[in-house]
Amino acid sequence: MLGTRHKRYLKPLAITVLVLLAVGGAVLLREYILLRKLAESFALPNGGNAPAGGARADEKPGAQATQAPALVLQVKRSASGDRVDARVAFKTFKRLVEANPRLVHTWGRIGWKVLGDVPALCLRSVAPETAFTKLGVQSGDCVTHIDGETVNQPLRNLGIWVTLGSRQRLTIDTLRHGRRISYHLSSN
């Protein structure tokens, strides 16, 4: 009798679990497709000078980005320059990139590199007057860790992207000519 009573709850429970898995899968697929579009925009030909998201061919990289809402609101650097604390608009950034994944491409070009035994995502060039330059990021800077995890952790990085709009803090560790610079970003 006890087993029969619980059987009637199994079907609704199984349906609920399947619906939740389907919704979660759809969200992850949507975010994966967006991140793939982002990766493709960084790999554009012509040295990264291809028009992005409706930008004119004669328009400089970064020109379109300066018209966007302010993403970096306040920046404080330590006296040694090894730590940068900044208030940023995570939600606005995520919304802008989701609307136009090629927008970030107008900010510069990136590429993978291995520094010692640590994989890094290096900025080959940084366009002037962008969120990157407001933070003090320079061409040649290499991102090695995001919230303590190496940048080659796809599921972890996807998790950071999915939760970016609701995050309160994010730490990004970089190397510049062998010198570690840590960016401590907090939501506005």
C-alpha cells in the first residue's frame, strides 16, 4: 500500500524534472550560440578591421562603442598599479553583447597564448575610448584567470556569462609583461 501511494507522485515529478531540464538546456544552448558568435567575431579576417554590427567600413574600431551607454562607471588603481577596482554595468554589458555580439570586436582583437603552463586570452590590440581602455587594459595584456579559474574552463566561463547580468562581483587576473594585474569589478 505504501508503494502505491507514492507511485502517483512519480509521474508529475518526472514531468517536472524533464521540463526543468528542457528549459535549462534551452538557456545553455542560447548562451552557447551567443558565445560562439562572439568567438567568430574575434576571428574576423582583415586583421580584425572588418565592419561590425552595422559599422561603416571607414569607421574606426571603437567609434561605435563610444556611443553605447557607460559600462565602466568608476575606476580606482592601487599605488603600485597591480590592483584595479572598478564599478561596471554587468547587466548593460551583457544586454549590449547579446543584441550585437560583434560589438566587442570593435573594442579590439584577442587570441589564445600559453604563458609558461597557464593558458591565457591575450588582447592583441585594444581600440581607443572603449570600456577596456577606461579600465586601463593595454594591447598585450593576457587574461589568465576569471574568479580564480583558468580561462580555458568552458563550462565555468559559460556559467560566468549566464550569471553576468545578476553578478555583484567579478575578479579578472591578467599578466602584462610578466607583471600580474588584478581587476576587481563590482556591479554599479
